[in-house]
Amino acid sequence: MYFIPESFNFLFLLSLLFLCYTTIIRVKFQNLQLNIILIIFLIYFIYVLYAFYFSYFIEFSHYTLSLELPTFCLSDFSKFLFPFVYIFILITLTSLIYCFSYNFSEFFNFVIYVIFIFIGGLIFFLSNSLFFFFIGYESLLIPSFLILYQFAKTRKSVEAAYLMFFWTQFGALFLILNFQYLFFINNSTLILTFNTFILSNQELIFLNLTLLIGFGVKFPIWPFYEWLPKAHVEASTNFSIFLSGVLVKFAFFGYVKLMLFLNNEHSLLYITPYLIIGIVDSSLKLYYQLDLKKLVAYSTVLEMHWLLLAVVSGQSFMLTAAFLMLISHAIVSANFFLLVDMITRRFKTRLISEVSGLYYLVPNLYFFGLMWIVIFLGFPGTILFLSEFLFFSFLIDFDFATFIIIFIFTYLISASFFFKNWFNVLFNNFSFFFNFRNNNIIDLDFREISILLFYIIFMFGFSISFQFFIF
């Protein structure tokens, strides 16, 4: 019955093993015994990931897609851990591989910080107490700040680190206010007891709005997201991948976990216009961006507003689409940051006005850049296409006016601005700034091609496997 998705999963696992071997073991280590030990470790690691993947979808297909089950009544949150754990493992592995290959001087410190983030993430994921839940969430800030601060090369990098610290603590004030109120009315910090008592509409609105602002600073949402593009611009590529693919998703996990126990039906009237303003604002800011990293950062902000809108609707089908969007957003944003870094290392700049003509200079980089632009648009067969198809199909029935606004700004305005800038990079004439006598541009190497090709296989294979489980 499952032989078709099994074949795609097997192909995905083989490509992941091949990626790890070609980017780390074969290049850095020549000792045969060490190679064998690392290969065995990788096989075991990937097997555990796959076993978790397969068992999850068997339950997910019978649990999440029930129309009679609104999301705010779910009590067993363990089944919803998979997208976050899956993203954490996959994106962490990618950032470590890239740091090991191209930023080796930062590798050992980066590994130490990632270990501390992993420990804090375990507390954050597994805690059923508000106290330990908050401790785990806030403990993620310290290693994140140190990564950005320690590897800072300019004064702007230090400013970006302090800006991230300030805004995260600003959001923590709203979370403390929210958690204190829940404790005083319930006399308990256990999250599972929150759906056992009745709250008034005013209390629910207050709790949902403070929860949205508290975690929304980290998503981030309008108007608190200005720190994120600055952090991405000043951070190294491995931290940008980790920030957009993992740390931002931790905040999303925290919001979803608590929202499931609080009925947000009465708060939709206030939250939906707020998120639509964020979509409009981030869409318009894509037009005048000159830095490729900022362009990618604002596109991730736009998608997080879109994703959050799917969650707050309180519908199980929309939650399914949101989880797919969560995984696809992490993969797509990580690969665009990889592309920006590949361009920066060759052209020594990220400015769109100074980078152009990839089609003529680096054909392989041009090809993969074009491929990821098409995937970002929602190429049929990818997980991004599946998530957007589910999202808009359900949104038409849920709120047609919201569907029209989001469709116009995400598929017409923001897509036009985003692709206009990337097409200038890919196809524009390069002769006005580039001199062949003083520059020697080298195309993608084998490791870079392996990383980009692996995630293209993942985008198609994961989508096809998922469809066989839910349709």
C-alpha cells in the first residue's frame, strides 16, 4: 500500500547520506576508521529520523484531518511535534554542514551554541509547565545572541545582536503578563488544565493578543520585525539558516501549543486585520530592497504572517496546511540564504545593483537560482505547492474577502517585486560593473551542487509521500 511513498523516502534518505558524506567525511577526514564510524552514525541518525517520519504520518492522516475536531480542543499535542522536530534536525544538519565546509573557523563554537539551543529546545518542547516552558523558550536567546555577537565583524553586527536581544525581551514581558494571569485564575502552571475552566470573551481576547505579541516579536510579525532583516544582513550564512529555519519556528511552536488550549474564536476579529496589515507592509517593502539578504528576509516575514493566519483560523484543515507551509518555508528560506552566500563569495557583494548576469558568468548557479525561484512561486509537485493549494482551498470557504486580499498581495504584488529583483540578478547585462581581466568567477563546486540538489529532491519527494498519506 505504501510502496510508492516508501520509494521516495528511500531516495530522500540516500540523498541525505550522500550529502553528508560528500560535504564532510570525504573532504575533511582521510582516516578510514573514522570514516566508517561517521558513516555508521549517519545511517543510525537518518534511520531514527525516518522511523519518526513514517510513524507520524500514519497517526497524522487519521487525527489532524478530522473536520469535527477544531484545533483549540486538541489535548494531545505530541502528535504535532513532528514538523518542528523534523525542521530542527534537518536545518541544524544543513547549517552545520555549511559552517563546516565554508566557515570552519566558526564551526566548534557554533556546535557548542547549537548544543545549548538543543537542550533549551528539549525543555521547551517537552514541558507541560508554564514555568519550564518559559525558561526553555528564553534560554534560546542567550546562545543566539552570542552567535551573532561573537562572530560580529562590524559595529552594525553588534547593533543587530543587541536589537535582537531587546525585542525578544520586549516580547517576554507580554508572555510574563499572560502566564501570570493564567496562574492566578487557575492556581496551576500545568498547560493541560487550561481547557478545564471557562473564560469570558474579554479574558480570551486579552490572553490571545498578549500571546500573539509575546511570540510575534520572534516570528516576527508587524510592526516588530525590523530586527530580523538587520540580524540576517549582519549574521553569517549558517546562523541565517538557523535563525529562519529553527529559532523563528520555536516561537511558532510556542504560540500553537498554547493557542490549542485557548479558544481564539472571539479574537479573530482583531487578529486577522492585524496580520493582513503585516502582509501588505512586508509585500510593499520587497519593492525597494537593494540587498539580496534583506530581500529574502522580508519574504520570510511575509510568509510567516501568511502561515500564522492559517493557524489562528481554528480549523483543522488549515492547521494541516500551516504545518506543510512551516516545513516548506524553512527549506525554501534556507536555500535562498545559501544562494545569497554563494553569490556573495563570488561577487564580494550582495547589492542587487552590482550583481547581475549569472546566466552568462556562472551557468550552474544560474540554473539552481532559477529552479528555486520557480519552486518559491509554487511549482506543482512540491510541498510548497501542496501547502498553498490546501491553504487557499480552505480559505475560500472560510473567508472569501481575506482570500482576495492575500491572493492579490502574495501572488501578484509581492511575487512581482521579489522576482523582479532576482531576475535582474540572473539575466541583466554584467558589463557595466564587471571586468574579466581583474576577476575570475568560479561556478558552483560539487558540495554546493549536492546541497542544492538534495533539497530539490526533498521538496518533491516529501510532497509526494505526504499526498499518499492524506488523499
